[in-house]
Amino acid sequence: MDAKILLLLVAVFALAGCATTPPPLKVSPDLLNFLSDGKATRTEAIITLGQPSGRFESEKILTYRLGFEPRNSGYYVVERETTANGWPTWTAAKFSLVLVFDDAGILQKHSLVKVNK
């Protein structure tokens, strides 16, 4: 019985190491400065902004929910929220950032769309 418990504990710790945690909240007026059409990459976007709130067209399109802090004119990534029935909410987000990449993962165009006042 002790071997089974030990094996279970090892498995739990191994799986816990696989869990991802969101990047720390970065409020910065420079957060989006890396976005340059034809130059920025999908990898840079994910490293800088974390996991997107939406992925479309085999990850050619990534979307992020962004908040805005007026005191320092800084943007920050808002975690995806859902209601009890599973529908996403936009209560904390002020903008939707849409990034469109080519097959090589190079940013082709980006757009910051206001979603809340």
C-alpha cells in the first residue's frame, strides 16, 4: 500500500510541474511597442503577452483581452473570464487585441479594438 501512495505522490508532483501560470500583471505604456507588422513573431507575442484568450485559423489569428490604466496610460493583459454557463465576459477588458500572422509566424497586421468604455 505504501508503494501505491508514493507512486501517487510522485505522479501528482510531476503533473503539478506541468501546470502553467499566467505571467505577472504588467501595466506598461510600452507593452505593445514590440508589435511591428512584418517583423514581430507569434513567439514574441506569446512570450510578451502570455497565452492568448482566443486562437483561430490554426493559430494564424491570436486575440488578447487588454485592460487600460489611465494613470500611466498603460495596457495590461486581462485573463479570460467566463460566466457559469461558459460564455465569455468582457467586464474587465477595455480592448481586444487581434494579431494576424502568416504561415511562418510573422505578424502581418494587428488591431486594437475598443470593447468597453
